[in-house]
Amino acid sequence: DAKTTQPPSMDCAEGRAANLPCNHSTISGNEYVYWYRQIHSQGPQYIIHGLKNNETNEMASLIITEDRKSSTLILPHATLRDTAVYYCIVRVETSYDKVIFGPGTSLSVIP
Amino acid sequence: DVKVTQSSRYLVKRTGEKVFLECVQDMDHENMFWYRQDPGLGLRLIYFSYDVKMKEKGDIPEGYSVSREKKERFSLILESASTNQTSMYLCASSLSGGALETQYFGPGTRLLVL
């Protein structure tokens, strides 16, 4: 699986959009970009994923650059409950594929 | 919504005890996984199962065994707990064969071995 790099920490004001970047310059053509988050003392939570097109769901939006070497997770209106560690992962989808988490970005939403 | 539940949020055991961690999912997923998460080491795969009574070793299976007698339940067993098995244990499940497969995680079990 390709490696990813993320900033170790970010702050965001409550109610503002949180934009979390991820670099994955060695991504392969068949690898998807996934985002998970982990709130303190809880299990990781799936957020969103995509291959090449931008994606949006009820939690977030995912913007993938045209060359697919980087992406941005957008939380449109951050709340205090969005404070968590956010993990960007690139992986090929296979039935038995494990999830490999890097250090992630620790997002703090500030009142 | 997919629901993955784990039998305990916190456990304290003594060295040498046999420990059972239970995981149940309610979405008829074929695949189930056990990970441990430690500071600075991220998630490490212990075992996974792609069908009832089937199991495969992950990256760190030593000191652990698993059991999958029913599709919805995947148990992790520490035959003789040791202090280096103090960790956060996470169970996950996923569908098999889908074009876009996502692993759903349980809330985790924090195990302390004294």
C-alpha cells in the first residue's frame, strides 16, 4: 500500500470548515483514498473514500487532485465532537486487505 | 448502520490468565479482523477470518488464537496473558467481494495485564 503524509496536528474554529490535507504521491492506479477518524478511547470510524472523483456524504467531502497525488478531507461545519485523530489511507480493495494506519492528523475544534 | 460490538470496554487481568475477547457484528459480513493499537505503532493485524471456521494469521499472531464458530462472532483468545499484551484491542468487519470494501470497527477493548 502507498504511504501517506499528513500534518501531525491542526486547529479549527467551531462552525468553520476543517480542511485536512493528505499527500499520497506514490498512489497506484487501482488504489482508493480512504479517510477514517478515531475519537479518544473509541474505535476508528469510517468517514469517506474515493478513487478519482470528488465524493460527498453526510459526514464530509473528499477532494482528490487530478493527478491523485494528494487529497483533502473537508468537514463543512466543524463541531466540538469532530475533535479526533484523522487518518488518510490508500489501499487496494481486496477481501482480506488489512487497514494500515499512519500517525494521522490530530484535529482540535476550538469553541 | 453496521454495528460491531465488543464484549468489554475495559479489562484487567493477571499474568498467566486465559483471556477471551468477544466481537459480534450484525450486518452479515463475511470478513472479521482483530487488531491491536499501541502508541507509536498504529494498528497491527493479529488475525482475520473470511468465513466461518476459517482463520488467517496477521502480522503479530504470536500469543493469540481466534475462534469463528458463527458468522457474526469472532473471538480473540490470549492463552496465557502477559504484560506485553496490555493494549487496545479493536475488532472490525467487512463485506467480501464488493467493489468498494470498507472495514467497520468496534469501540475497542482496553486490556491491562498486571
